[in-house]
Amino acid sequence: MDRRQEILEAATKSFSLFGFKATTMEQIAKIANVGKGTIYTFFENKEVLFQEIVLRVITEMKQEATKVINEEASFQENAYAALMKMLEFRDTHQLFAKIIAEEQEWRTPAVIQVRAQIEQAIVSFIKQKVDKYINAGEIRQVNSELVAYLLLKGYLAFVNDWNLTHEKPLTEKEITDFFQDTIFHSLII
Amino acid sequence: MDRRQEILEAATKSFSLFGFKATTMEQIAKIANVGKGTIYTFFENKEVLFQEIVLRVITEMKQEATKVINEEASFQENAYAALMKMLEFRDTHQLFAKIIAEEQEWRTPAVIQVRAQIEQAIVSFIKQKVDKYINAGEIRQVNSELVAYLLLKGYLAFVNDWNLTHEKPLTEKEITDFFQDTIFHSLII
DNA sequence: AGATGACCGAATCGGTTTTCTGGTCATTTT
DNA sequence: AAAATGACCAGAAAACCGATTCGGTCATCT
């Protein structure tokens, strides 16, 4: 297998498991079975390597979300399906959860910036989908950016914050049904 | 003016400005023009003083919200008015924002506990109002606790988080109109 | 020509010393 | 005598500093 790929996989594993800061280049090199210097022939520095990985994960999530959307189906059905799909990925979100946690602990620019980048990417993806349905006349004319922002923040609140003050985590179905019942419901004409 | 009141005001000022940890009892005493020991004749310790203040702010906010609710008016009108009123208090929220920020920096039990307490108080207040309207048959039968939670988290997201990644803060009207348009809209029958 | 790991300096860790601060209480004030 | 006070104490936090780690480079090796 080509070395670039080996490095990417090793780094993904390590970043997801230990976070940005606690992952060392030496460790990545060891897992990837390459010399440390080799990493630098493919990636400018640790930060760039990290960004590349985050970009890949986001891209994968977008693809998964897009895959689940059916042009024939209604907005409500598609929104429900997409949200369910994202919730299936709760584990993949481990990487993002790690980053968010890290952002508050170590205020390193690399992490703060990547966090903002992830947020921006997700929001603009959702916004674009919402706009499509607005233009198709299937949902009401709302501020799509605010809707996207609320969806993301609401999602994170229920998936992550909720558990801090509540015994039992919410199930995927509870969360999705609730969104269906409130935000999605408010959008349809 | 009575000493207890002086102390409360001095402490409120100081906690709001500097947070729990960075506020010293000596500082409070100086602002209140009393000896440090005097504080302890009124409040068991720093933590109790802090809780008393938080309780007062929450109580005041509840009163303000309640005052603005008109029994004659519709849910939609009242929700709008109450949210607007809360947004008028953005500055008073400084204290809460400080606490939330502090919670992540210093994991001191006093702060974590008070944060959870505030959240719980606000959510149950909103939940109660929502339930009232559900029972009155004015809004749909939704999970009122989740609605309350979403309203709180959404509110905080737009008032606080939004500014971290956006140049211009949202205006009170933008936020309220948006909530009106989405969450509140979804609730009416 | 591509890969490597010894090497460098900057950042971080950890342990030690110093300073600060919550809470007490003997003394002073009213 | 009752209330207020601030010097005092113990423990917690900050400041300091030498030891260690780690990102990134580059002379050497394959």
C-alpha cells in the first residue's frame, strides 16, 4: 500500500483515539511503519496533516448524507433520514468530540481554527440543502443559515450536552422524532 | 443601607465582572465597605454567597418573564415577548456566560454544580410554561422538556456561540423573529 | 531520488518554593 | 454585650526552573 495512505490511516486512528495534542509524529510514524521524516515528504506539518484528515471525514459524512437523500421523497422524509444517518455516525463523531473538548482545554490555534472550519463546513452543507428545498417551494422561506446553525447546535446539545445533566442518553429515535416534530415541522408549508 | 445588602451588591458586581474564582472575599469586603469577617456573619462561605446571588438573578429573570406574559394573549405573542425580554437582559447574562466559561477552565465542583442548577431552573421554568399551553390546547402535544432544552440551548447558541465565528452579532429582533418563525411556529396547532 | 532517524531548539512537564486567599477568632468598636 | 474587624493560619494556587518531550530539519543511507 502506498505510504501516503498508510500515514493517513495511522494518523486518523491516532487523532481519533488521543486527540491532536496527545498524538505525536513519532507515534504516527511508528504505526504507519515509516520514518518520521517520511511524513514530512507528504505533509507540510502536523497541522496540515490534521486538516487533511478532518477534511476527509467531513467529505465522507457529506457523501453519506447525500446518499441517503432521495430526490423523489419529501423534505420531511429526507431530513428525517439524513438526521438518522448522521446519528448512526455518533462514533465517527468521536474525532470531532475530541477536538471540541480539546479546544476548551488547550487553546491552540490549530485546534480552534479546525473547529471553526468543521462548523462552517457542516453549516454550509445543511444551508445548501435547505435552500434547495426553499427554491423548490417545498418549505417556507426562512433564514437558511440560521436554520442550519440551529440544527447543528441543537444536534450537538442533544447528543453531547444532554448526557452531562441527565442519567439516560436520548436515543437516536427520540432525537430524530423531536426534530421532526419541531424544527422540520415548522419548515414545511 | 444594611450590610447584608451592601455585601450582596458588591459580590454580584464582582462575580459578574471577574467570575467566581477570580473574586476574592477581601475584594468583596472592600467594595462593600465592611470587614472580611463581617461577610461570614451573613453567609456561611464563599460558595453559599455565590449560590444566593445566582438564585436572586434567576428569580429576577423569572419575574421579568412572568410579568411580560399576558394571560389574554396567544402563545405566540407571549413567547415572542418573553424571549425579547430575556434578550434585553443580555448584559445580566454576563454572569452566566462567565460561569459557563469558568466551568470549562476550572473544574471546581461549586461552579459545575451551580451551572447545572441554573440550567435545570431555566429548563423547568420554560417547561412549565409550555405545559400550561399544551394543557390549554393552544399548542401541540410535544415533549415539553425537550422543547425547553432546545430553546435554552438555541438561545445560548445564538447569543453567545454565534459571535465566535461571525463578525456581527445577531440583533435581538433577528433572534426573536427566527425563533418565532421556527420553533414557536412548529408548536402552534 | 526517496527514505530515514539523530539532532536541535522551542514548548511542555513536574517538582519545589513562594504567594495568595478562604475562613477563624482574639481584639476592638459601638 | 453585641457586632464588626483584620491579623493570622493552613491549604491551595501561582511562579519559577531544570529536565524532558516533540515538531520539524537535514546529513546520511539505501
